Amino acid sequence: MILVVGGSGRLGSSVANRLHRRGLAVCVLSRGLAANPGTLDGGVEVVQGDVRDPASLVAPMEGVDVVVSAIQGFAGRGGVTPQSVDRDGNIHLIDAAERAGADMVMLSVIGASAGSGMELMRMKFAAEQRLRSGSCQWTILRSDAYAETWIGLLEQTAGRSGKPRVFGRGDNPISWVSVEDVAAVVERAVVDNSLRGRVLELCGPEPETLTRLAEMVMAHHGWTGTPKNVPRSMLHLMANTVGRIKPELGRQSRAALAMDTLPTSHDAALRREFPDLPCTPVSQVVARRIVIPE
Ligand SMILES: NC(=O)c1ccc[n+]([C@@H]2O[C@H](COP(=O)([O-])OP(=O)(O)OC[C@H]3O[C@@H](n4cnc5c(N)ncnc54)[C@H](OP(=O)(O)O)[C@@H]3O)[C@@H](O)[C@H]2O)c1
């Protein structure tokens, strides 16, 4: 049995369906709160649980061979935080997987480190360290920003004006990766034991700035004009005012500031080792979007 924690999310639902279509028994653990839950195949079982509550993980872990952790507490419902979900929630999952004798495939982020300026990256790194020093057989998959997530965000902020918001300078090339490409690697990691003990880093093949991505989204939808910039001074102000009352807004403002300066990632070594892995350019992800006529 494969337990996909976060299997109601964008990546997790794709992973759960892929594994189910391989004929594996798949169970998704969810709090049942997702606003737009990913569509799960009929045969995928769903159990309720919250990674912040270790007791809720005991029963779902029975008979599990591999746990996939596709959770995030950077944004979302239920008062989640990177500390309570990406660090402590993952640690609860690792404890439970160890007791059950299960392997673990954990999603992390490129740039995860103890000294990062971004809380999410520090919390993911702490979970990685706990996994690596424990008794589970593990695989860690770090990836760059998901193309579909950011395209969706640009479409959402464009609203009726047709002018997506670009937070910060938006001039730093980012190697956006398709969530389907990430899901394909997770699927491989679940079924291929030779990937245990490996930290894999995955990104997309076509680095583009956030401004360019916004322009691509506009062109695809037939929106005219230029994207709207939210200047860095405004992001600093938001982080230090409303961000103190609404921590999620503070995190998002700080993340937008960081995205202006993060190094552009490359994954040539992984691609050489696994030439058959899907490698979708971000322009293709945009082109595949469904345009709903006005
Ligand atoms: N999006 C990106 O750009 C990006 C980039 C690099 C790495 N990643 C990593 O990839 C993974 C998947 O990301 P995503 O964007 O696909 O996520 P997503 O769509 O936002 O889904 C997040 C999932 O986390 C689950 N979750 C949150 N808090 C939970 C809790 N307390 N207990 C149990 N489940 C909880 C949610 O389940 P319920 O709400 O149903 O409980 C949901 O299924 C995450 O580990 C993320 O850090 C994402």
C-alpha cells in the first residue's frame, strides 16, 4: 500500500492517480479541507488525518510500504505554517513511517538549507535532516517552482483586468517545472528502490522571468497591455505591516522578494542519468491551458 500524504493537492493527486493506474493500492491522507481538491481516480482510498496530530497518523500507516509526503504549509487553509507542516508534520510522518517499517519519498524545494532566508526552505531542510538520520529507507525530491501553480496565480491576480500582478522586479530567470514532470519522478522514486538514499534535484528546461511568464499567460489568453508590477518597496511594507497580523501574507511577500535574487537552477546531471524523464518547457505548459471564452 502506498500512502500519499497531501494526495488531495496539485502534485499529490497526480502522484496518487499515476500509482493507482500502475495497479498499486493507493490511499490518500487528507484533512478534507482543500478548496479545489485534485481529482482522484475512483479506486483511490481517502482517509482523514492531520500531520500536526501524530495520533491521527497511526491507523492510516497500517500496512503501508511507502509514504509519499507531498504536504506544504506555506499557504492554505487551517492555519498551517511551514514550521507546523513542512518541518514538524513531516517529522511526525517520519516517526510513524519508521514505526511501520515503511519507506518514505519526501517532496522538498531546491535551495533548502539551514541558513536560508526563507522559512519554508529552512523547515524543509530540517525535515530532510531528520529523514536522512533516521531508520527509514528514503528518497528526497527537491524541485523548483511549479509552472502550473504560478501560471494559476498569475491568472488569478489578473482577474477581470487581464493584467497579472508581478510581485517584485520579476526579472530573475526561474526554471519553472511542470507538476506532471515532478509527479513522474515521484512515481519512479516510489517503485524504484535503487533511488533510496538519493537527493534528486529537478527543474524545468526553459528558465523565464516572472514578467516573461506573465506576458506569455497574457498572450495565451489574448489579454493586451502589460503586467502590473507590485514594487519591492510595497512588498517590504506588506511584510512588515499586514504581514505581522496575517502571517501567510508576510510569508508570501518575503518569498516574492527572495524570488528576485534566487540563483537559477539547472538539473543537467539528473537529466543525463535519466534521459527518459519528461522535460516540459514552461511555454508548453502555458500553451496547454484551457482558455474560457468571455
Ligand atoms: N508548488 C510549488 O511551486 C512547489 C515547488 C517545490 C516543491 N513543492 C512541494 O511539492 C509538494 C506539493 O506541493 P503542491 O503545490 O502540489 O501542494 P498543494 O496543491 O498546495 O497541496 C498541499 C497538500 O498539503 C496537504 N496538507 C496541508 N496541511 C496538512 C496537514 N496539516 N495535514 C495533512 N495534510 C496537509 C493538503 O491536504 P488537505 O488540505 O486535503 O488536508 C494538500 O493536499 C509540497 O511538499 C511542496 O512543498 C511545491
